[in-house]
Amino acid sequence: MKTGRDPFPYLLLVPAVLLVGLIAAWPIIETFRLSFTDASMRPTQEYVGMENYTKFFNRDFWPVITRTLVWTTLSVSLKLILGLLGAVLLNAAVPGRALFRVLIMPPWVVPIAVGCFMWAWLYNGQFGMISGLGQRIGLFSGPFEFLAYKQAAFIATVVTDVWIGTPLVALYLLAAMQTVPADLYEAAWTDGASRFYRFRRITLPLLMPSIATMALLSTIWTFNSFDIIWILTEGGPRGSTTTMIIDTYRTAISRFRYGEGAARAVMILICLSVLSAIYLAMLLRLTRKGRAR
């Protein structure tokens, strides 16, 4: 009689573990190491301890992290709300809904750079459609450059990110919505429950794990979003759209301060790890509630 577990399945995992270690673990370890040095274009590096972190906290931390959290919260919240609304509409029994499901995809399928350049044209004060329409209806007295003003540029980047990300959220929640057993709706309909009551008491509770998962994924993607902001504003005007990822790029790549940039990258990793831990706690709580029911 054999005792213990067969080691063969674990041997099969060794190549995957080594690959993940090479691709993910080593860069993370190297980033941590660089964050404690004065690495730059110079061939030599010196250990500086916590100096890079001290510089970040003393100078840039609160404005940048606050702006990043506000930008991420606004974008993710709008994507979840609009995505849930879109999923409900796409799940309705209406003629041609298969066509609507296809038509909702272009914002997400089109390359991000192409979509951003399109929105940059729309935001243009001289040739953009939004400025021209605003002038015709009397909203603007003259050409309005959305990307030249701090608040307008911030809102413009949020709108662009929501436009790009909402279709994926809608299709993901639509797929989750279609796994809800139909007999639950039939029983509620037999009891005279309204559509809103069925949505609130059946659909929404059963969708909460999927909503929580998409909220985490969307938060990570939005928090790390670089191309949308960089193409539209490059972090301007006057830093009004500079998030942590933009600040990290400017520090490490534009200014060649690799040590300081690595410290900022570590801070991003810590922030996302905290968000992931919160998500896991929420998902565990939702799972326990579902089992209790």
C-alpha cells in the first residue's frame, strides 16, 4: 500500500512555477532592490535606504494618491453602473438583441490608441464636435479646449476610460446574469413580484460575486491605466491628470531616476495588494451569505 501523496503532479507544476518566477517574481524582487538605491544613468549604484520613499511621501504622495483614488473611483463606479444597466438591457427579451450585443463591443475592441485619438479630436476646441455643438446651443461663447483646463481635462480622461471599459463590464455581467436559474424568476412572477423587486431580490444578490470580481479587475486596470491619460494629456495641464502610474513613468523614464521610480512602483504594488485583500474579504463574506441562504 502506498503512503503519502504522489509527487508526480507536483513535478508537472515545476516548469510553470519556474516560468512565473522568472516573469513575475524576479522583476518584483529587482524593483524592491532598486527602490533602496540611487540607480540612474550612472554605471554605479549606492544604497540610500528609505530616502526614495521619504522623498515621495514628503513631496508628491498626498496629491498624487488622492488624484489617483478619485480618478479610479469615478471611472470604476461609472463602468459598473453603466455596465450593469447595459447588461440588464441586453438581457431583455427584445428583437435584435444579438445585434445589440455585437454593436456594444467596438469601444473595447478598437485599439486604445485609436479610441484616445478619436476622443482627443472630439475634445479639440477648434475642430472638435463637442466644442462646436456647445457653441451652437449657446453653452460656450467660443472654442473650448477641454484638455487645456484642469477640471475639464480630468473629467475628459474619466469619460474616455469609461467609454473604453464599459462594454467589457456589460458583457461580463450579462454572462453572469444568464446563469441565474429561470425558475427563480418564474416563482417570483407567480407570486406577483414586480420586475424591480425581482431584480433587487434575485438578480442583484446572485450577481454580487461577479460584480465584486469585475470591480477588482476594473480597479486594477484603471489604477494602472497609462495610455489613456498619456495620449490625451500626458498628465497635464499642470499635473491635474498625473496619477501614480504617470508619476512613476515620468520619474523613472523621463528623468532617469530609476531608484525613485522603483519606489513609486512599490507603492503602486502595495496599494493594489491592499485593494485585492479587501476584495478577497468581501468575496468571502458574500460567499458565506450565499451559503447561509
